[in-house]
Amino acid sequence: MGRSIPRVGDDEITIAIGKRLRQARIDKHLSIAEAAERADIARQTLSDIERGRKDAKSSTLWRILDALRCDANTIVYDDDVVITS
């Protein structure tokens, strides 16, 4: 059988997505202000999402991913935990 996928709660999902978005932004050498401007969202909104304080609406998440030129799989999957709902 395939590997077991650990389940995580909503709070863990929000935090994990935020951490991965932050890392993707840092990897692209972008400040929060630069990434937020590219995504056409408020800097504080991006900061709150990266810190896991706010859930990103799907349209906002899509704009952030586009601004970072980042594939959604990069944000949703990692080696240890797969975000599912």
C-alpha cells in the first residue's frame, strides 16, 4: 500500500500554508511589500497570511502564488505532511 497521509486540522493548515508562502517569497528575494504589490493585496494581508493569523481566500491565494511564480503543489505538499481537508 501507499504511504499514509497524516491528517491535520484547519489551524495547522493555515499555519503551514503561511510558512510555505513566506519561504517561497524569501526564496524569490522579495519583501512582503514587493510580493503584496505584485499580488495586488495589502501588505498587512500578506503578513497575516504568512503568520497563519488569517486564512487566504482562494482568489487571494491564487494571486499570491502568481506573484511568487509558485506552483500550488509547492505550497500544499511537503515531505512530511500533505494538507488535505
